[in-house]
Amino acid sequence: MPVVQLRLDQITPRPDQPRRYFGGKALDRLADSIRVHGVIQPLTVHEAEGGYQLVAGERRWRAARTAGLTEVPVRVLKALSDLELKQYSAVENLQREDLNAVDEADAVLDILEAQLGLDRAALTPTLECLKSIRMRDPELSRATAEAQALLEQVERAFQGLGRGAWTSFVSNRLPVLRLPEDLLTAVRGGTLEYTKALTLRSAPEAERGELIEFARQASLSELRQRLRRKKTPELKRAKDPFQDVPKTLTASDWTRLSPTDRDRAQSLLQEAAALLKKSKPGRQR
């Protein structure tokens, strides 16, 4: 494919570009390099009405603008459908070395959308259903013909991607896309490992900001220990709801009660004792 020069203002990013985060410092470093050496690797664009849509190389395109360039080298694709463009862009994205877990999952799903003919809303539950079928019935002896055909397509797609087993992707990568927005942003920005983000997904929203900052400097085991320490006091308090009764209830308290209140208190204590006796092992029938 020949390389030509295009003005930067002729190129616009595609709205469904797989990569959604472009780090500030890394982008500045690339811009500094481009000022000295220029854009070494050409961008890939698709000829569209009124200009060109960016298919691969948005980071280079942004850095070139920051560096003050007016033109960049490009390879031009022509007459591709939206689905083909989406797949081409996703494949290009997967080849990046600095790909984070969120963008990787998005790119893989974009490719599967194109190859399986399913939209994103249907794709995720379909993959989870297929994984369940494969785990319960490895030989697929009870699977329908439709499920077997889909499984074959998924397995063939993952072989082509070279991303490991598709069942591992469903178990370990798909959950990343369900993270709360603050955790998604941290993973996309490369400031939080996805394994730590998954560990923090059940943390209270009010505490997540502090925990994210801690997680950036801590190991995964240290993060888990901190979360366990936060939960332990609550569990201990919940074990014995009567632990404070001996501290507050003395003989003198009874003398201060009116006869009616004293009878009521005694009745409640007897009722509680009966419930506890009834719940002891060996008492239930």
C-alpha cells in the first residue's frame, strides 16, 4: 500500500476508535520525538466523503498536532464498510505493546462483533453462555447445532488473534468492562492494574478514591490485606449483639424500674433466652 502525505486537518478520528485514552505525559514525549524525527510509522486512514477517517495511529496524529506538524505520512484504505473498518482498527489496536486491559477487551469484542454478526449488547451474554456450555459439556454432546457453530466461530477467531484461550478472556477480561467508572478510567489511563481494579470493585464508592491511591503503590496482596482489615471490625461487632449488655445492665438498674417496666424487661429476657435455647444444635426437628 503506497504512502502519501496528507494535511492533518484533512483527517478526523473515527467515533468508535478502539483506543479511548491517550496519556498526557506519554503523548508529550512522543510529540518531542516527532519534532526531531518526524512521524516514522505512517498512519492508516479511510477515504470518506469530505476527507479521511483515521483507522490506526490516533496517538501519532495527536502528537503530530502537538508538535506543530501540518502534514503526516499515511496509507489510504478505500471502499471498506463500517464493519470492516471497525475490525481493521481493532486488529491494529491489539498489536500495540502498551495496550491496557480495558482497551484490549473492547478491541477483542469489536472483532468478534464483526466476525459473529452480533452487536455488543448481545455479544457479552452470548460469550458467557457459550463458556457455560463448554464447561458443562466439553464434548458438546448436548449442545444445539447453533451453539456448536457459534463455539467454532469463537474458537477460530481467538486462534487468529493469538490472545490465548477464549474462555480465559470471558473469565478474566470481560469483568473489567463492568467496573465502576472511576476504576475503568484508572485502568484505561495505565495508573492501576486491572487485577487491582477487580479487587476494588466491591469497595464502597466513598472509599474507592483513597483505595485507588493506595493500590497504585501497593502490591496486590497488600491491597487485599487492607480490604480485609477494613471488613474485620464490622464482622466482629456483628458476632455478638449482646456483648454490651453486661456492661450496662446491673442490679441497681432493676431497682430504678417501675414494677410494670421490670415485668416487661424480665419478659423480654425470658423470650430471648427461649429463642437462643431453641436455636442450639440438636434442638431443631
